[in-house]
Amino acid sequence: MKINRGNLESNKLFLKKSNLLNNDKKILEIGSGNGVMVDYLSKEGFCITGTEINDEFISFAKKQYNVDLKKMEGSRLDFPDNSFDIVLSFDVFEHIPDTDRHLQEVKRILKPSGYYLFVTPNRWTNIPFEIIKEKSLTKWQKYHCSLHDYWQIQKRLRKHGLSMKFIKIPLVNDYFLEKIKKYLGNIGLYAIKIVNPDKLPFCLQTNFFVIAQK
């Protein structure tokens, strides 16, 4: 199985800029994938639990990192109320069909004044990219069923009584450029030189880095 680290460097920078993690906090990552972030944070001395629904990823995390991921869905979190100081998810929110239930669960398991830090693609930029990548107008709907735009995210979080703010994180790094080249070719790389996504207004950012508080 190939190790897919995703945009790990940007996600690590997001956590650093949040200035919220410390060794006294209990942390949960939802949708841990192959366990790379749980492994990284564990080695940094943080108390972190990871969840995942894919059996292959769970097995890989155990073999590769000796990380025990708990199998559960993002909208059915089998933890007591007020269990965690911080909940994390990276490119998971857009895959969860019922984001209202997901947020209810996150809020339930967060301690008072706890934080939910998550990253999710921008609906406006992701849909065109996925259409080109998949060569289909509709295939993206099966796996990115809950894409939100800048205003929809704010409305969704307010609905659940969560305060929030966006954090600006640069995304044009080696991982991002490799992804663009793979799916859009040299034309995509040329377009990035003309219009750098990191310099676009917040509402047009390719990914949203969000800090929500209970």
C-alpha cells in the first residue's frame, strides 16, 4: 500500500499557527487515513486518539506506525460527552453525508470551550478540479458529497452554536504542484504561475483551514 501523506506540511503548519496544541490536551483526529498525523503527533508527545472507517487503512497504520485507530464514522463518535479538548480532521468534512450530525457529535464530545480544527476544500474551486480530474460532471458527488463554500461553512457552524475563524495557510508547495501536474499537466502549472491560489481572496482559496470553538 502506497503511503498517502496528503498535504501533511500544510496541515502541520495549520496546527502550529493555531497555537492550541499542548501536551496537557486530549486530542482526537477523525478520519485518520493511514495514521500519519496520529503517528507524527504521538511522537511529538501529544495525547491523541485516531478514528478511521477503512479497514485497510486501520491495518496499515498498525503495521507501519504501530498506531491503533478506532473504527467509527465521523457522524457516530463512540466517546462520552466532553471527552476531548481538541478535535481534528483533514479533508474529511467534505466526505461526510450528514455534516449536521457530524458537528453535533463533535460538539458533544468536546469539552467546554474546546476546539474543532479542520481542513476542507472550497466548493467553488474543488468542483471544477474534480470534473477535470475524473473526466465526469457527476462522479465527484459520490465522494465529495458535502462541499461548502466560504459562506456556507460559516452558516453551518453558526447553526450549531460554534464560533469560528479561518486561518490563512499557504498551499502552493511541492505536494500541491505535483498534484496539479498529475491531473492538469503543464497547462495547470502555467496557470498557477499566472494566478497564484495563495494570493486569491479568502472566498476563492482552494482549501479552508478552520478553527471552530464550542
